[in-house]
Amino acid sequence: MLAPLWTAVRYLLVGAVTSFLAVFALVALAVVGAFCLIGVGLPAVPEVLRLVRRLVAYERRRAGAFLGGTIPEAYRTPAGPLSRQVVTAVTDPATRRDVAWLAAHAAVGMLLGGCAIGLPISAVNHVLIPVYWWLVPGGVVTSFGMVVDSWSTAPFALVVAVVYGALSVRLPSAARWQASFARWLLSPAPGVRLTDRVAELTASRAGALEAHGAELRRIERDLHDGAQARIAAVVMQLGIAGQLRDRDPDRAFELVVKAQDTAVDALAELRDVVRSIYPPVLSDRGLDGALSALAARCPVPCTVEVGRIGRRPAAIEAAAYFIVAEALTNVTKHSAAEHVVVRLDSTDDTLLITVRDDGRGGADERRGTGIVGIRRRADAFDGRADLSSPPGGPTVLRVELPCAS
């Protein structure tokens, strides 16, 4: 009896605190909305919604733990320029659910929290009134306005105590109602998660196709402007050398030597193109060895920490290699860091990549710092990429790549 009651009291008291925070969140949303009407509040919308979602996510976890389950969330991922991020966030049905929960929780959360602390204390107090009423000059006033100032009126306090005790026993039901209401209001509607998932996969597929097309264009450009041009030069030099063989053997020999050098350069460029498709070092040394080679070439001192990852599908290893390569390039160009750490971990079906540097922070994918390319590579495998880069650092990039064991 006491354990469920104590659990309910704690839940409702924490709910009173989150209700207080919900009031501030509503005020912040109202202020930002007012500034948006005059065109100066748009930059604050994503940040305010991010804070609101943290509060709501905490409530999801709390309510789910109280009810013995989890409450799913289905937010649309904002991307692109600021205006598109704002439109995505504001039109997201999950945002409307969050705002509705803030309003409802702000209205009743503190009330239920007050009942959680007030009812048990009042019950205990009224049980004790018959014991100490005679110590109080003029008697003790009960919650219902009756004064206990004699032994004949003391039993009335016990009746009130029974009422408060009966209400206190109902606190677990109140806590369960509050948690159930949160689950009902914050859970996505039937079909929403599937719809959002289809939209997410469609966007990921479009991004993967775009990235694939860009990669093919890059390979074609490298071959056309590099190896193909050099091979054409070899053919021309050998043709001229053949014409000069009888008339000017020395000149013909020089052209043959020059053609040989050009062919060597063409071969080197072809090897570079092949490495950009699938680095041979992955086949020779595995992902950990390939990343160690990347770290050795990085101008910023780099440490590679590799857990027990084993061999992964070739496409996953290639994606991880290029993600780390792009991340190290970003660190070199933009971070002014003195040290960077690359960490690889894995679960049975996920490869986890973490790149952390001690630079100045402030990385923003909207400024074209290469994070967009990393995110697209992760999206192509139904993975995710998260960037944390507060001003002053550190910058932490976390990438999850789902893969078969």
C-alpha cells in the first residue's frame, strides 16, 4: 500500500515541476510567435522547439517508465535553410501534440502535485489533532472550518482524516491518469509513424540517388579530364613518334619516353579514381587499418580507438571510411583543433562512429562544412548523423550505420 502511494506521490510531485516548466515553455512560444509576426523571431523558432521537445521527451520517458512501456515519438527531421526548417517544425503534427500537452499539463500538473503533497499531510495532521488540540489556545481549526477545542469535537477531526486518507489512497490512480493522458496525447496517431517513415525513406532514397548521381559525375569528370586526356596524349605522342622513327630517331625516342611518363601518370590517376570508389586499403587492412592510415595522413594529431567491430559489408565499410575522411577534412579546414579522436564501436546490427575534436566549435551544416555529405551517406543506409558543436567546442559527430552482423 505505501510503496505504490510513495511512487505516485513522487510522480505527481515531479509532474508539478514539469508543469511549472510547461508554463515557461508556453510563454516562450508565445513571445517567439509574437516576434515572428514582425519578422524577427524566425531564427529562434528551431531553438525554442528544441527546448520544448526536450521537456516533452522527458515526460515521455517518465510516463512510459511509470506505465511500464515506452511512448514513441515521430518528429519530422528539419533540414535545409532556416525557412524550410521552421515550416517543417511548425507543420509537424507532433509539434501540435507537444503544444497541446504543454497547455494541459500547465493547467493540471501543479494542482495534482499540490494534492500529492497536501492530502497525505492533511490526513496525518487530522489524525494528530485529537492529541494536541488542547495545547493550542482557542483550539485547532480543521480544513472544513470546524474548531476542535474540546474532547467532544475531537472525533470530527478523525472523520476528516478518514476523508483525506481515502483521497490519498486514490493518488496512484491520479498518477496513472496523468501518465495515461500523456501517453494518449503524445503518442503519434495510428499510421503517422508509418507515413513519416515512408516519407523519411523516400527522402533518403532521393538523397542517395542524388549522391550516387553526383559520384558518377565526379568519376566521369575525373576520367575525362584526367586519365582519358593523358591516354589520348599517349596515343598522339606514339603516333608522332612512329612518323619520326625513320627521319628523326632521337626525336622519336624522346616522344616514346614522354609517352611512357604520360602513361604512368594516367595509371596513377586511374588508381586514384579506383580508390575514390572503394579504397583498396579496406580490402587489405580492414576498416580499422584504413582509418589508422587516414589518421596518419591527417594534419591534426589524430587518435583512432576501435572496439570489437569485426568485418562489415563492403558498402558499410566504404561509407564509414569516407565519413571519417570527410569529418577529418572538416576538422582540418574549419576547427582549429589541436587533437581529434575517432572512435568506432558496434552492436550486433549497428556500426557506431564518433569523431570528437577540441576545436572552436560552432559547426553548422548550413554553411557547407561537409556535414550535409556525411548525413546523406548515413541516410543512404537508413542511418543517422548527429552533430553537437557549441561555440567554443568541443565538436562531436556521431554516426550510426545499420548493418548486418
